[in-house]
Amino acid sequence: MNLRELLNKLLDELRGAWRFRWLSIAVAWAICLIGWAYVMTLPNSYRATAKVYVDTRGILRPLLEGLAINPDVASGLDLVRQALLSRPQLEQVARETDLDLRAKTPAEKEALLTSIRERVSIDAADLRARTTQGEGLYVISFEDRDRAKTVEVVQKMLNAFVENALGEKRTGQETAQRFIDEQIAEYEQRLRDA
């Protein structure tokens, strides 16, 4: 096939398309109108996200280096994540945000809690948060059809996450403080004996 034949075939196709131009325009408009009508019937969906930086390095960590085994903070943060997605925590969030008003029967309430659990996600946002050190950015997100409820649920979950993370950090610092006090008492006893 040479260039002249290819050009003749192309011109023939263009003439055929030009002959049916009004039909193709009408079909395109019909498809657009149907598509627009379908998009208009879709419910609104809002997604709220919050990023929180968790710094697991405590003040006492440099003091304990070499003396004690460093706790696995990533597993502690996994426990916080599990605690936030537990049934009592989800019930509290549903109560505080009035999402529980959507459910009338116990079965509907159970379905609501399951739905909230599926729509809430708490994930590590960067590589540092996925390591055993557990520090870095964490993303809390929620999706719902009501914008105000979406933001409110994320705010409640963020507050609970911060409270739980601070509680874990305080517990770790208290444990480290007790360990240091025990070591000081032991060395003090050894000095007295010597």
C-alpha cells in the first residue's frame, strides 16, 4: 500500500464520517445527558483526614541506652490503633457525634458500628512510622455522606489517638523511671555493702 492509496482511504473515511455528522452529534449529546443524569443521582461522599506526628523518643531513652531493652513502640502504636477501632471506642465516637441517632434497633446499631469501623482508617503515612521505632506521620481518615459528621468523627478519633498515645508514652516513661530508681537503689545498696 503506497502513500496515495493510504491518503485516498483516509479521505474516503472522512467523507463517510462527515455524511453522518448529525447522527454522531445527537448520539454524543444523548450519552452526555444520560451520564450527567447518572452523576447527579450519585450521593455526596466526603472524606476527612488528619495527620499526626508521633515522636516515640522519650526524654529517658538516651539514659536507658545500653542499660535496658528498648520497648517495641510500633507494637504499642498497633495496640493504640486496635484500641481506637474497638467496639467501646466506636460506640463512644458514635454517641459523641450523634451518629448513633441513625440507628433505631440493635441490629441497625451493630450495622452502624461495623460501617464506622470499615470507614475509619488509621495508617502509617511514611516509612518511619512502619519501622520498629514507630515514629512518624500517622493518617486518620473517615468517609461519610455528611461533611460535618466526617470532620467531627476524625476530630474525635484524633483526640482519642493523642490521648492513647500520650498514655502509652507516660506508661513507658513511668516504667523507665521505676527501672532507673531500682538500679539506683541497687547500686546504693552495693556501695553500702562495700
